[in-house]
Amino acid sequence: MNTTLLRSQRRDRVAPRWARAASGLGPSAGAARAALGAATLAFVSACSVDETVTPLSAGTTTTSVETTTTTTTTTGTPPEPGPAKRTVTVRSPLGGPANNLLFDGDFEISVAGGTGQYGWRMFNSAGTGELPMTVETGGLCRTGLTCAKVHKSELLLGRGTAAANGKGHVMEVWAKLPADVGCNKLQAMAIDCDTFVVLKPTVAPKELEDGWCHYQGAFNQSHSAVCMYIQTSLAADQEALVDSAVIGPNDGTVPLKDTPVDPVDSDTLARMQTLADYVRRTTRLTAPAATTSILRE
């Protein structure tokens, strides 16, 4: 038998499954048609020609915030602030001011011992010998990083120069004395560096400024270098801090008559002359001689 003829007859007799389902052939054809008709009827009956569709929101949300203003009225006394835990200050290690005629008015470079050419030198109360500088550091000083400590048996001598062009001078120095000790227990004055003649004592203040005594004075022109001499009349167990010493040119705003002072007593003048002799003998005018070390094998 012809094989090709048999295959053709078989295709004509047995249709594919999808063809049978579409043409109603097969056992589930009726059920499929029934389900499709029911779904179509339900969709058509659910629609209406008058129905409108509201579009969905674009996602924008509007929030209304209600602001309330509250006014508080305080009728009582505010509480007292607590004690300060720390104080932060900024200090210049160079001192000041820039036109200070004293070589080291702020005691920043005179802390080394010896008889060198320092801005400040410390002596015993008789003026016959030199003492090592005693200094304080840190926040206890008024300005800069260091200040001098002076006791009853000590003298301070600060070296400077005279104002140029025949100008007069103004001067000031600050000292912190022990509690209940008057500012008149420390005396500061401008003197001629060569002869130790007193040019003008400062005026001792009656009131403290932030715990410090502020000594001030003014004097006329000088043809010689100007120094500052400081002594105290403290008790043996007391000390004073001395800081911020200034001798500067007078710009004419400080009248000389506004700084009246008492005359210097004879004991102080005699002590100053003894000190003048000692300073002349011990002041080094040249660099120290170089030392030579000989090494032996």
C-alpha cells in the first residue's frame, strides 16, 4: 500500500487538538463556549454609557500646618549663673606696646640669671649685690607669659632709652599686691640710667583695676637713657607681681601737672646711689670672652 496515501487519509481523519477545540470537536468544547459567553455577558452588563472614570491622583499630598505662638512672661528674678569653670585667654609672648622705650617691659626675656645685658635686673635691698630673677608664669600675670615677683628685700631695675626728637615721656607699670595691702607699698619711678637721678616717681592709685594697682606718671624730655626703678615696703612674708611696665613718648595728651607726686625720701636716694655704683661696675658692655676647650687624647 502506498504509504503517502495512508498518511494523507490519517491527517484528514484526525484533526489537531486546537482545531478540534475551535470547531467544537472534543469533550470540553461546550463548556468552553459556555464560559466565554458568561464572561462576555458580565462585562457588557457592568458597563454603562453614562459612567465616568475619575483619574488617579498624581501622588501630591497637601499638608496643612497650624502654627501656634506662645508668649511667656517672666515676673521673677532669673537664676544666678554658676561659677566659671575655666577662663580662656590669648597672650602674646612678645609683650607690648610696640613703642615701649623699655627694652623688656613685659618681663619676657629677662628671666635668665647672671650679669648679662638683660632688660631687667634684680638686686638686694641694699643695692650691693645681684639676685636671680624670680618670675611667675601663666594666667597670674597681667599680660604676656611671665611677670616678676618682688619681695621686701629686692629691687628691680629696668633699662630703656629716651624718647627721640625732644619729646616728653609717659610711664606706667602694674602690680598685684597681697590682699588688704595698699598700692603705696610699692614705689616705681623713672630715673636717669647713668646718674640715677630721679626724673619722676609714679602716682600710686587708690583703687584697684581688676585686682591690680596701676601706677602712672609723666615727665619731660631726657638727654640720657631712661630706666625704671622699683622697690617695695612689704612685710617679710609678702610678695608682689610686677608686669606691663611702659615708658613711651608723650604725644602731648598727658599734661605733666596732672601727676603730682611726693618727694623721694633720703634713704631711697642713698640706696639708689649705692646701686648706681654697683651697676656701673658690673654692667657688661661687650660680649663675654670666648672659652677654648683643649681636648687631650
